[in-house]
Amino acid sequence: MDTFDHIIIGGGILGLSIAYHLSRDSQDRIVVLERNELASAASSKAAGLILQASTKPLKTPLARLTRETIPLLEDELGEPVGFHEVGSLRIASTDARVAELESIEKDASSHGIPFQHLSPQEARERAPWLNTSAAQRITFFPTDGYIDPYLLSNAYGRAARNAGVHIRTRTDVQDLMIERDRVKGVITSSGDIAGGSIIDAAGAWASLVAARAGYPLPMAPTRSHYWITAPKPAYGGEFPVTLLPDVQAYMRPEVGGMAIGVQEPNSATFDARELPHDINTFSPTQGEEHWDVIADAMAAVSVFFPGIEEAQFAGYVSGLSSYTPDGSILLGAVPGVGGFFTAAGCCGSGIALSAGIGSALSAMVRDGHSGLDVASFSPGRFGRVDPFGREFRNRCAAARASKSHAAPAY
Ligand SMILES: Cc1cc2nc3c(=O)[nH]c(=O)nc-3n(C[C@H](O)[C@H](O)[C@H](O)COP(=O)(O)OP(=O)(O)OC[C@H]3O[C@@H](n4cnc5c(N)ncnc54)[C@H](O)[C@@H]3O)c2cc1C
């Protein structure tokens, strides 16, 4: 039987980032097992917003690490990973959102993340299509931006491989081997593999993997989606990522047009047991008319972006994020089973947090602690739940709907 120090289940951005960090921080033998192709599920669908400061300050160090890791990966691999440092414009037009923005600024200050207030005219110089008449406060964070999530996943994977990590695609993990409450290895479609530690980074399927150890993770696969306009010079170009928390929408450049995401009041959630193994054979829209969602949001968004009324929509991207009831990630040891860890339930921010999560989990697996304040991300914090039932999934959908307006759900 093959033997490794660490077995990582899932070759999305999190599995690959964890592999990269473990290989950078140790001489351990590491294998990543992916049943399809690398980054073929949520990690290739993301809008790729890289936002650092937020209303959830404990996430900020993780996001900042990702921002710092991007140039390191580019140096290491000798090529760009598709990051566009266009900054983010965050616009508040009600007192509640102004208060949120102030708390985000405080968070940014305490983590050394630069920002500046803009006048309406300065904001329009950066985003000429923007109507600022409703804005009470506009803050620009110059080191934010957006990234090609597939290229970043690929970069973690290549750097890990260069450091000796084994990456096996078309390898389905079918069960865990557990002896005396400790993981010993995995049973896969290509044979058994023994491992000292096992890391569940299986995305929307992570609760199913953990259920094999008797602890289905408290998270639900939840629909996320965005729409892409046809190219148009009036709003094409490298303008900043723009967040409109009052109308729960975001925009970013997309090949001469604009990608627009809106947060629905009732996001669809799914029973992970009913998902196919390959998400590309599955539509989270479920026959619903997704154009209605953007049409419903249009009047509100047009207050800030009047051009949306005439925009031609040329594309639509949908996929599954995984949400928890409190809108925070699951990161660390899975209760009750020694040597078993997870990084999942990313609540629409797995790309932005990817290096922070990889680095923290690598330290936890090797040393038992991460060096960061991650106790509130503990996978056991909700106690035992039935994550597949309607009642629990509704709690996750509500977390997505009420996710900080100032840091929108993607
Ligand atoms: C439309 C959309 C927009 C988004 N926008 C953003 C954004 O702007 N910024 C941001 O930070 N995040 C965003 N996200 C969220 C982000 O995409 C996810 O948080 C992130 O990709 C999760 O990565 P992952 O590695 O956990 O999961 P995945 O990429 O889904 O990878 C999990 C992998 O595990 C494999 N797997 C599962 N079970 C097994 C098994 N038993 N054996 C072997 N392999 C297995 C799967 O095949 C899959 O490849 C968005 C998501 C969506 C859907």
C-alpha cells in the first residue's frame, strides 16, 4: 500500500493551496486525490474577487496572506497568475452601510491595508460609468482586485508539484480507514492509501467525506451566480471592483464588459447527497429562469450603474459555494477522529482566503496550532447537526442572504 504523511482529498483551490503550504513548510510526503480534473468545480466558477478588509476581522489576516502570496507564486513560477490590482471601490448610501464601511476601514487600519476616501468626482474618475448621487461615503482600497481563480489554483498545484507533492486526478476517495478513533488512510477507486493525517478539502462534497468518519460537516451547498455583459467601451476597461452593499451587488471588469453579481434574498441550497460527482453535469439553476434574478435587481443597481438598463447580457455563470449558519468557514480538526482535518464551508470567499487557509491548516496539521486566531472557525462549533435536512439548509441560506452587505456573498 502507498503511504504518505498527509492525504488531501479534493483538488480545488483549497486542497492545492494546503498541499503547496505543507510542501513549503515541511519535507513530508503529501498526496492530493481528485476524482475529476483539478479545479473543475467551484474553483473554476468564481468571480475571483480578492478583497482583504471585511466586517469579519478574523478573516482579514487570511485574505491578506493570499494577497501577499500572489507575487511569491509569480516569482516562483516565473509567470503571472492573472491578478488584476484594480483596487476596490466600496460605496455606502445609507447610515447603516456607512457604519459598516467605517468598521471595515478600522479593520483595514489595524492590518496595515491601505485605503483612502474618495470624493464623488474622484470615484467617477476611476469608474466613469458610476452614478454617485446616492453615495454618502466612498472608500477605495488600492491593493484589492480580482484574479483568474483557475490560474491561481493551477499555480498552487504547479508549485506544490515542483516541491514533490503527488497529485492524482481521476481518483475517487470512497471511504476512510479508521482505527481506534484515528484515521489511518483512504480507500480509493485506484486502491488503498495509508496516511498519517487526512485533510478533507472536498468542497460541496466535504460533508459527505466527513460523514464517513461519523461527523457530517455543518455546511450546505448553496447557489452563487453572476451575469456578464457584452463588451462596451462606456463601462469596459480596468475599473476597480465595485461593491454596492445597499443593493447587495458587485461589479468587476470582464473582457471589455462587466461581470455583475447580485445576492438573492433566498438562495437555493442543495442536499449534498444528491449532487453528482461531476458538478459540470449539474445546473444549480434547476430550471428556474435566472434572467428574472438580474431583471429583479436592475432598478436597484441602476441607481449606481444606469448603464445596466441598456446592457446586453452575453453570459451567465453559476455554481455552488458552501455556506455555514454563521457565514464563517470551517477550518481545523474534525471532532472525534484523530488526524482528520478540514477546510470547507468557505461562504463564497475560498479564493480570497485560499493562501491564509492553506498556511493555517498546514501549521495546524504539523504543529497542532496555526499561529492565527482561528478558534472561531472550528468545525465543531455548531455541535452535531443534520446538514442535509431542509431546516439546517435554510439556516445556511439565511447566512448567505444576511452576509455582510459590505462584503457581499459572491
Ligand atoms: C459563482 C461563484 C462565484 C464565486 N466568487 C468568488 C469570489 O469572487 N471570491 C472568492 O473568494 N470566492 C468566490 N467563490 C467561492 C469559491 O469558488 C469557493 O469558496 C472555492 O472555490 C472553494 O474551493 P474548494 O477547493 O473548497 O472547492 P472545489 O473547487 O469545489 O474543489 C473541491 C474538489 O473536491 C473534489 N472531490 C469531492 N469529493 C471527492 C472525493 N470523494 N474524492 C476525490 N475528490 C473529491 C471535487 O471533485 C472538487 O474538484 C465563488 C463561487 C461561485 C460558485
